[in-house]
Amino acid sequence: MTIEKTEERLSFQAEVTKLLDIVVHSLYSDRQIFLRELISNASDACDKLRYEALTNPGLREDAGAFRITLRVDAEARTIEVADNGIGMNRDELIDNLGTIARSGTEAFMQQLAASDRKGDASLIGQFGVGFYSSFMVAERVEVFSRRAGEPQGWHWASDGGGAFTIGEAEVAQPGTRIVLHLREDAKEFLETWRLTSTVKTYSDHIAIPVVLLGTDDEGQPTEETLNAASALWTRPRSEITDEQYKEFYHHVAHAFDDPWHTLHFKAEGAIEYTGLLFIPSQKPFDLFQPERKTHVKLYVNRVFITDDAPDVLPSYLRFVRGIVDSSDLPLNVSREMLQHNPVLRKIQGGLVKRLLGDLKKRAEAADDYATFWEAFGPVLKEGIYEDFERRSDLLELARFRSSTTEGWVSLADYAARMKTGQEAIYYITGDDPEVLKRSPQLEGFRAKGVEVLLLTDPVDEFWINAVPSYQDTPLKSAAAGATGLEAVTDAEAETEAAPKDETAPADQIEALTTALKAALGDAVKEVRPSSRLKESAVCLVSEEGDMSLHLERMLKQAGQDMGRKSTRIMEVNPSHPLIKGMAARAAAGGGDTAEHMADLAQLLLDQALIVEGEAPSDPVAFARRLSAVMAGTV
């Protein structure tokens, strides 16, 4: 093999350099995974060529059956991993080996570098960049590759520092050959038994033969197939071990964590297909990318078609990994033909039904289900908004934080604990459950012992407006409209409650609310006495049907508020000393009352805004008024 001397020297993307530094200096406990990752990549390359050759048979160039080969040179201290798959050209080598195309990568790498978990391979695996694991064992890596259908081969090389070289090379056939120049402390992988055991442990499920090339005592070439070389999903479940399922998950998901759930089944009837699906135990790095792509590989009669078919699963199940293999789709189906394909839509319905059914069973073990929900609950809740057909099933699977209970709460749990006279399931939206628990808007609910669900995922603002009720019980915001708490009775809460404070006379409160509204004008929609406030002087609430303050703030941060700013209802607490004093002053009147009331009214509004996480409308004026109050001049 001839390598051109005119090689270019290029720098890695900054994130790759950081990743390589962590790989080389921090990951030692599972160094054998480098072989699993390289074999997995080689298998994917063969799958891609098989698919492209369906419409362009000339790409195969009589290359023979697909296979992955390993070769060891103990004297040179090298391991070669080669495949006859799709191969890469110059641009693909640079894109695939020199950059990480993930949004948010730089921030994640900075966090990882500073984390005490930087030696955790599962975090590195979130990027799907298993090739870089080669540098755990190699001091130098060379890649020889030629893309199928192109005449020119290429040579890529790096020592894992900040740069790599790339140049033209003579490569006999399409595919990729990776040469690892091993470190002194990685010589164990030159032993045949070590390679054999590693392949059988981590890559036995690969459907393409993994062949160890060598020579016998007489110098004759030998070949030994190290894996079963049959598609795992075609085997009976009774013949597959948990360890084999786990390693297949690592392969198909390019992940390092263990699956939280495994679903393997064969559907028979009008449409026949096999599914082998996994729910991860950790969030994939791309879970919240805008494209919301699903990641289930589609096969037709064990021939790989695509790994991003849009209708295999709905986007709210995009955390699921695995494969679906059907015999009821044409072998030459294109990605365009898959869009809205009726057979695929029926397959999707079967997959979703099975997945949600399994989740319902797993949800019976609360602690175990909490692991899943904490990782993927916000994504699954997208389905409540998007999937009307399965909305009731998804609502049963949903879990929430609560104002009265530790841990996760289901809607069924909440409904079973509702107080006498309570006619709604109450919720409040915000960013932080601990902050929400202390919200003035919940004071009346706490006094009555009424539970409130704390909704802190951005998606909550959208699905909650699409779900008016749960089992005929309305869902109602605790921060909007009238509370309905007057009809609620709770003997235990009332026994433990402190004696009620005296409220200001009704005529004084009326005088105050009129004065506050006059002072604030259009800044508030209405000023009224509150039944929800017990400790705070004031709060802002939305009118029924209005956009919540939290949603308005989210849209503003996303640049989608379109200049809108809703006015709110100001509620005052008639039993609070400040409000009683202001009410008496408003009722008494006087020449300076209007001017003083304007300042006090604006301070009350600014106070209510701050509690809601908003800034005062005029920070300079707010500081002036506050200083005046502290100086005793207002």
C-alpha cells in the first residue's frame, strides 16, 4: 500500500481535543471496549453499503461476502481491524474523525472535564464517538479507507494530540482498515486469547462474521470466526442471555450504560415483524435536540434500511434504541417511500402499544420506575400533548412532584387523596419545585391541606392546556382565577392551623382595592381581596384562560413573546398588617393619600413580580421607593 507524501496536517475540533484528553488520561477500567466500538462501527459500515447497493449494485465491486477481520502483529505491536463496508472519502474522514457534530458539545465537555465522573465511560458514550476509545490503548492510530464507488483511497493518522494528518493512499478495495499502534501497557491485547474472549463477550451478536487472521506453525494463513455471526433478534428469546442482550444494546445504541428495559418480541398476523427495543438507563446526549429524531434501526428481511425512519416510533419515544425487522416492506424501499407508509404506521402502533404496556408494568415498582421517569419523563410528556389516541395511557404513566409528598406522584395517587369538598386537581407551573412550594399562591392550599402538583418541565405548559380533566376531575391552576378552596374541609388541617387573623373591614378593603387600581391603571387587570393568601401581603394571579407568567417568561427567553405582556390580577391579603394599615389609610383619605398610595401600590406590584421571578418594571424607581420606605418618609 502506497501512501502519498503530500499529506495535510489539520487540527481537531476543540471538543475532540478535550474528549481525547479525557479518554487518554481518565478511562482505564474498561479499556477492552475499544474493540467492541471498532467492530460495531465496522458492522454499521457494512450495513450502509448493503443498503446503498440495493439501488446501485456496482458499489459492491465483487468484494464478496461482508466480513470484519482482525490481524495481530506482535513484533510491530499492532492490531488491525478491517471491513469491506461503505468506506470513507477525504471529507468523510475529516467530518467523522475530526469533529463532533453535536449542539451543546463544548459546554458538556467543559462540565465533564471538571466533573469527578470524567472517568465514566458512559458519559463519553453519549456522543456516539466510540472510535476515539482507540486511544485508550494506542499511542498512534492509522486509518486507511476508500469509499465504495470512488477510485481514490485515503490515509488518516493521529497520535491523539491536537492534530491529525490526511493524504491520498492506494487502497485496494472499498472499506476501512484501522491500524492501532499499541501502548506499552496495552500489550495484553496482542494475545490471541484476549482478543477472542473480548469479541465473544462484546461482539458475539454482530450479524457479520468477525474473523481473526493468522498463520499456523508452517506459516500457512489461517482464519478463525470468533462470533456467532447471526442476527441476535432472529434467535429465540430462550437462547439469549441477559449479557448478550446488554452487549447488543451497546452495539445498536453506541452506548456505554446498561439498558433499563429490554423488549424482544415477534408479531405475527396480517403484518409480521420482529422488534428488539431497549430503554436506556441514562439520557442520550441528543435527547433534546430540535430535530427530535428517533433512533430505531429498520431492517427488511435482516437487510439494514435506515436508522432514522420517521414513522417507526413517535418522537416522544426517541429515547428508545433498538431494531425493527419486517418482511412486509419491499427490500428496495427508499427513505422517501417510508414517509407515511401505511405498513410502517401499523408497525408503529404495535410498537407503541407494547412499550407503553411494559412501562405500565414497570411503573408498579415505584423506586425502579423513578429511574426511568427522572431520565425520560419530560420527553414522554410530549406525547400527552401530541398523541390524542394514547393520551389516557400516557397520563397514567406520568409522575409529578407535589407540594405535600416526597418523591413522585401519579394522578391516580393525587385523586385518591383529594379532600372533602375538593372539586379539582390543582397544579402550579414554574422552574424549581422548592421555590414553587414556597409560592404565596399556595398559602391557602397549605392551610387547607390541599395537595398541589409542581410542574417544572417546559413541556408542562403545553400539555396541561390540552388536558382539561383527569377521570372527569378538572385540572386547575392554583395560580389562576378563583381557588375554590372555600368548599374544602380538612379536619386535621383546621385543627392544626393557627387562629385566624382579623381582617380589615370590608369597606376599608374596598377603598384600598379601588385606590390601588386607580394608582396602577392598566398595569393590572383587577385588584381584589384574596382567599389564597395567608402569610404574604400580595400576589399576582392569572385570569382563567390567560397565559401563565411562567409560560410568558419562557417565550420571552426563547425570543417568541412577540412583544406581548399580559396584565394580571393583583390579590391582597386582608389579614396582613401591611394591607390592613394601607386599607385604613385609604378609607380615611387625605390630601397626600393619592401620592403615597401610588408609590405603595407600585412597590406592592414590584414585590409580587419579584416573587414570580420577574424584574420590577422600573428597577431605578423601585430602588428609590424602597429607600424612601426604609427611611420612613413614605
